[in-house]
Amino acid sequence: MVATAEVIYQRPESFTEVHTHYCPGCTHGVAHRLVAEVIDEMGLREKTIGVAPVGCSVFAYRYFKMDFVEAAHGRAPAMATGIKRVLPDRTVFTYQGDGDLASIGIAEIMHAAGRGENITVIFINNAIYGMTGGQMAPTTLEGMKTTSSPLGRDVKLAGYPIRMAELLSNMDGSAYIVRRSMHNAANVRKSKKAIRLAFEAQERGLGFSLVELLSSCPTNWKLTPQEALDFVGEKMVPVFPLGDYKVHPTLENLKV
Amino acid sequence: MAVTGWIVVDNNYCKGCSLCVEACPQEVLALDMERLTPQGYHPAKMTQDKCTGCGICAVVCPDAAITVYREKPEKVTRR
Ligand SMILES: Cc1ncc(C[n+]2csc(CCOP(=O)(O)OP(=O)(O)O)c2C)c(N)n1
Ligand code: SF4
Ligand code: SF4
Ligand code: SF4
């Protein structure tokens, strides 16, 4: 039989040729790839400006082949606001961890959503501070052991995990707020579709869009990469339910 | 049955995390314990010819290390 080779999948064009510093099996890499794929598919690379956070993804600007700036810890939505207001024709996104977005940066994210800033936020919830050695985050699960909660998170002492997607969906300025997970191939595909819709929201000027992605941190959870994905599916999903918390009517019937 | 799909792992990116090995429905992947990547990891490799080119390994790979190919017959009958 005569046959030719068809490429089913290849590395996105929006990636540089730099190998990342992420730990083996860390789903930060999956989230990066999905963002790059969506930017490729929408042809946005030349006009996109990314805002990198403080956290493990602090070097995100090295991995995306596009304009990027680096924000102070938690301040990415404020920086993105300024950039988008000065350059409204550019596509502006932030990429933030849960320490960055839900702890030190919770004021910036709430107000950016409240103001309905026309930016896209990729929110990586791995229930821990990865970069600094595995301390408790606002998203750490009840009973979960971290370096700053060695006996497990005691909610009487440290409070309850904060569900950001639910909170942000209550802001009138938000247009698209969903939570997805990256713990297996089917969920990775759904995550990508959500990222696509978030960027579509921005391109249509609908307002603030955010995709919360449940992510793994095998190193600080002290699990193998596969065990860490299982932890996301079995332990995180029940606390952080996947779903569409707010979808602007314009996006509802959009085929992507 | 002839090969219908295959993958190529880029050893500059692969970190030997094994997620593709665990995810492959055809169970045709394994870490190559005979080789090390420039970063010092055992890379993923194909062990047999039953790959369907489904792309699942590439979807779960955190390092965009996998390129997936499929045989494309001149007259498309399959899929
Ligand atoms: C103003 C300031 N306060 C504290 C720190 C220390 N710090 C660096 S990263 C980080 C938290 C990172 O956690 P997260 O945002 O969840 O990202 P991850 O590393 O898990 O991807 C903290 C507290 C800092 N760099 N700057
Ligand atoms: S410390 Fe955790 S979040 Fe950071 S790169 Fe390693 S696995 Fe990923
Ligand atoms: S393309 Fe599918 S069958 Fe082939 S190696 Fe990857 S996961 Fe396995
Ligand atoms: S998932 Fe990617 S990085 Fe991990 S072993 Fe497979 S090819 Fe290598």
C-alpha cells in the first residue's frame, strides 16, 4: 500500500526551543502547551503579550515565543490591566499560580474581574506554593500536609480552601469563568477548549475571562508524576468541582 | 497488521516522567533505561508496532516532547 506520513501532533509554534525548568511530570508544562496551541490556532502570536507571575512559572517568558513581561508577586492582573488599556488591540493574558493569584494577589484579581478588564487569566491551582518549597496555599486541601502545615491543614487554625472560580463568577465584570483539570487526556482536551473560549471572550471584547486549571506538583506533594495526577482527580476535584461558573451568552453557542 | 502510527520523542525535551507510558492505551511505550537525555533523564521510546497514532501520549506530555505521525493511505478509506 502506498502511504504518506501525516503529522497528528507536533510541538506548537508559539513555543521557543528552550527546555523548561519544571520538574518531570509537572502539569505547568501541559498548561503552557495548551496556551501555546490555542494562540497558534487563533493566529494571535504576533499580537499577544503575556504577563508572567512569581512562582514556579516565573520563567514562562522564556518558553513562549511572543512578547512577555514579568510582574511582581500577585500583581499580574494590575500589570495586564495597564497594558491592555494602553494597547487595546493586543491580546493580553496572565499566567498565575494559586499562591500568586489567591494569596498575595487576591485583591488584584478580584478588582480586575470587578472592573471587567478585557484580559485572560490562566490560573494554575496546585494547592501549594511550589517555588518556595511546598508551603500551604489558600487552596491547600483540608488535612493536606505541607511544609508549613506538617500535621495537615487544620481548618480551625488556617481556614478553608478558597474556591476562586466560584468567587470570581460573582463579579459583574467577568465574562467567562470555568474550572478544568489536567489529570488525564480527556480533561486536558477539555482544558484546551476552555482556554480557547477564554481567548475568544477577549477577542470579542466581552470582559474578564479566567480558566482555573487543577494542576499537579509531584515534587512538593512527594508523589510520582502519575500518582500526582491521580491525587488531582481523586482528592482535588471533589473540593474544586469542575464546571462552567459563568459563560457569556455570546460564547454559549460558539463552535471552536 | 501494518503500522498505522508512530511517535518520535525529542530527547532535548523529554524528562522521563512516564506520563505518556501510563497513558498510552496500546501500551507501546516505555522508558529507555539504556539511554540518557542531555538533561540526564531516561527518555520514552516505542517498544512495539501497535501504535494507532491516537495522540494521547502527546496530549498528556508536559514537555511537548512527542511528535505523533500516522500513515495516510493514498485513498482514504479508514478513520
Ligand atoms: C512579595 C513577595 N512575597 C513572597 C515571595 C515568595 N514567593 C515566591 S513564589 C511564592 C508562591 C508561589 O506559589 P504559587 O503561586 O502557588 O505558584 P507555584 O510555584 O506553585 O507554581 C512565594 C510566596 C516573593 N517572591 N515576593
Ligand atoms: S515545584 Fe511543583 S509546581 Fe514547581 S515545577 Fe516542580 S512540580 Fe511543578
Ligand atoms: S499515539 Fe496513541 S498509541 Fe501511539 S504511542 Fe501515543 S498514546 Fe500510544
Ligand atoms: S510524557 Fe513527555 S516528558 Fe514524560 S516521559 Fe513521555 S515524552 Fe518524556
